[in-house]
Amino acid sequence: MGRDLGSIFMELKELKTKELEECNKELNITDYNSVVKKALMIYKHDLLESLEMYDLYLDQKETLII
């Protein structure tokens, strides 16, 4: 009926990883003003927090399975 939470988290992790790569590329461009750079840094921080949350969930799920 529905997908399991683990597969949803894996898809989200892949998506957020791609977004993080794009964000890092944008941060390497020096043409932005300080406001845009700060916004990109905040976005990058949020992406990293999301990825850590997904990893934590997946690690806990694997521990429970074993």
C-alpha cells in the first residue's frame, strides 16, 4: 500500500545530497553579494542538518533490524 519510511528517507537523502552539491557550487561563485552568500550558507547548514537526521534514522533502523 505505502512505501516504507526507509526508502523515503533514502530518496530524500539523495535529493538533499544533490542540492548540497549545487549549493557548494554556488558558494564557490564569488560574484554574489554578502546577503546572498549568507542565505546560501544558511541553506547549506539546513541541508547538512537534514542529511545528518536521515543518516541517524537509517543507522537506528539498521540497528533495530540487527
